[in-house]
Amino acid sequence: MTRDLRKACVIGWPVAHSRSPLIHGYWIARHGLAAAYTREAVRPEDFAGFVAGLAERGYAGANVTLPHKEAALALAAADDRALAVGAANTLWLDGGVLRATNTDVEGFLANLDAGAPGWNDGLRTALVLGAGGAARAVVFGLKERGVSRILVANRTLARAAALRERFGPAVVPLPWPEIPQALGEAGLLVNTTSLGMTGQPPLDLAGDIPLERLPESAVVADIVYAPLETALLAAAKRRGLRTADGLGMLLHQAVRGFSLWFGVTPQVTGELRALVEADLAAK
Ligand code: ATR
């Protein structure tokens, strides 16, 4: 260890499942940095104290995962993205000030940019499935890119209505049974629900979400990355539609933290993707 070692970590409870050390470790090696990225298992009751001592522990910053994302927002100077999402996943020390952002927004956008370049050119209507925390990041990102009509379909319609309260009239709550009619006008379909995730029920592609109704130019994105190729993405590909997957979003959301802590903007490479895919397949 040298005195110049730059350190960051992921803080969670539990934290063993986090892929962040694999991702950041790959970039540290690739750029030959004198840096380290570690896991910190911190109980909820100890989180505030841990964060207050971040600099003393030698950390330049941290990722924050469950269950600390809301607490992180309250403890740091949060940017617009973190405030809009209502949760922070990335912390960094800026001089003496602890700052926070939510990188899911740019993870979602950068992944679409990489997988479906030009996806928002002339995009008038997007259809978002789900109205939880992930949907807030997606809706905020779509608004940033100027999408003027964002239909939000959710099993619990009141949560979709709450997104309209939060983000304004571009958001149009949509009862779940009305998805089939809405698909015809959707240039982008994004699943932010847990449906389709390993161990969860599937999205009902035969009934609720007849993908054949999407326009031919539509793009389909899924935030689920286990399995890597969800039934939604497989069906979209069979139809010849462009897609963006959840693993891509996970990798792209990691870029900003790395550049904030270590001063280098890393690339999401095929090699990194293969590394994380292999790890997901092994566990
Ligand atoms: P996150 O913060 O990861 O988005 P969340 O806030 O728990 O997680 O949101 C999960 C989303 O998946 C919600 O939109 C949820 O719908 P409800 O708001 O009606 O709960 C959706 N979801 C989860 N299980 C579902 C199911 N079996 N059918 C339909 N939607 C489901």
C-alpha cells in the first residue's frame, strides 16, 4: 500500500451479493491505478456514523446499496437526480463536503444510447411499466431527454399517480389493463417492475403486454438482469426490435462513481460485460 492509494467501497446490509467490487476492480486493474474498492457491511443503525467517518477511513467515496439509499440521501448534499429519485447510490467527498447522486438515471440513459443509438430522436410517447424507485429514475431520465409523454402503467394505479405529482403532467398514469391499447403509440417500452426476474412471476406477454402491437421502430428496455435475457427482451428481439438490457444499465451506472473517486472515466467494454455475466452465471 502506498500513501496515495485511493479507496472507495460499497456500503450495504447485506453486501456480499454486490457486483460493484467486480466492476470497479476490473477498471482499477485496466487503468493500472493505485486504488482499491471494497465491501463494507454496515447495519442500518450504524450507517450515519460510518458515513460521517468516511474520510477518516481513507475513502474518497462510496456506492450505497440496500437498505441505505434513502438514508444516504438525507446525510449528504444531494443533486437533482438523487432528489428526484428519492434515493442516493453514489457518495463522494468534494473537499470537505459529502455529496450524493443517483447514477441509475445515467445508467439507464447511457445504456440506451449504447444499445439503441438515436432512441429518443422524435420519440413522442414512452410506456413505463412499474412505479417504484427504478421507475422514478427512468421517468426522470426520460424527462431530461425531453420525452413529452410518459405513460406509467402500474398494478397499483395510485403509485403511478404519485409519479405525476412528482414529475408533472408529462407523466400519464395508465391502468394496467390499458397497456394493450397504449403499446401502439409507444416508441419506447421500459420494464421497471420485478416481473420477469428469476424467482418472480413473469410479465404476461400473451395477455397484458402483446408486444406485436408496438411500432416497428420501438425500442424495448428491461431493468431486470437476472436472467440476462428476460422473456420480454427475447420476445422483442424475435420481433426485430432494438433492446437495452438490465446488465448494461448496471454497468453504465457504475461509470460516474469511478470517475468521481478515481479521476478516470472508464469504458463499459465487452470484456467487462463477459466478466460480470460469468459471475452471474456462477451464482
Ligand atoms: P423498485 O424500487 O426496485 O422499483 P418497488 O418500489 O418495490 O421496487 O417497485 C416494484 C414495482 O414492481 C412496482 O411497480 C410493483 O407494482 P406495485 O406498485 O403495484 O406493487 C411492481 N410489481 C411487483 N410485483 C408485481 C406483480 N406481481 N404484478 C404487477 N406488478 C408488480
